[in-house]
Amino acid sequence: MKKRIWISLLLSIILIIVLTGCTLPLKEPVLLINYPIDPGDTGGDFLNRGFYIKAFPGTSLSQVDLWIGADTAGDYSFELTARESTYNGPIIEKSQANIYLTGNTGNKLLTTFNFSSEPVQMNSMVTFVISKISGLGTCYFATHGEYGGIPQEDILVIETGGTTPPLDTFKRYGIAIRVYGYAY
């Protein structure tokens, strides 16, 4: 008899949830990496450079913010491709972003690439390649931020000279970047 009561109670709760449209609260993505743009960065690096996260600090990728500038004002579209382990590894996901750039290479604007929170193995290497889809000028991304006293060897993001697999040649520690995802 008690079992029937519990089953009826459970079914009633499920019915109420379905009829009222209630949902359980989902966790929001969190900021996993935050290397802000250096206000003194007036140059930047060409988009043919690559970068990678040497030990991804989460379990999914939901957003990457980069600061991009161009030498010619206009509308631009970019694609950011995330891959597992190497520049020719399996694709995790691609994301596109559209932005109007002012034509001042020293004025890099926040450009957000949204991903669908594809799973990523915690502490795995994730590579990124950015491509210009449209726009007239030469584009640059901000190459460094302020790392708050983090020793270079502890910086998670590494810029490379290009995107030749497996990881091209080391260029520098860090770029200006924010990465969001789930951390569980």
C-alpha cells in the first residue's frame, strides 16, 4: 500500500512539472580562463597564427572571447575551430562571429565565439585556428594580457607561429582570451 502512495505521489509531481513547464535549474558556464587584453597592445598578431590550451580546465567549451582589430574599417566574419590535441585533430566544434571593426589596429574589439558546450576531456589539449570568412582588411588578434604574476610555465594558453600539425612552433606564452565552459 505504501508503495502505491509513493508511486502516485511521484507521478503527481512529474505531472505538475510537465503541466507547469517547470524545469530544474541548470548550471551556467563559468569563466575557465581569463587573460584580459593589455591596454598597451597596439599591434597584435596575424590570424595565420594558432593557439592552444595545454590543459583544458573544464569539461566543455561554451564560449571563447578574443579581441580582434583590422587595418580597414568594415563588417567582418570569422570562424574559430577547436580541435582535440593537434591542429589536425578531431574537430570539437566550429563557431562563427560577425563584428564591425573600426580600421584601427590598436583598437581591437571583443569578439565572441559561442559554442554549444561540446564535451572536452578535462586537462586535455585543445587547439584553435581562427579564419577570416569575409572582410576587406588585414586582421589581428590581441597577443597578450596581464597575467597577474602567473609564472610563464603556468600560463595555459600558448600561441604558435602557424597552424602546421601537430602544434607548429612556439611563439609566446598567452594571448588575450576568455574561455567559458562547464567545470564539472
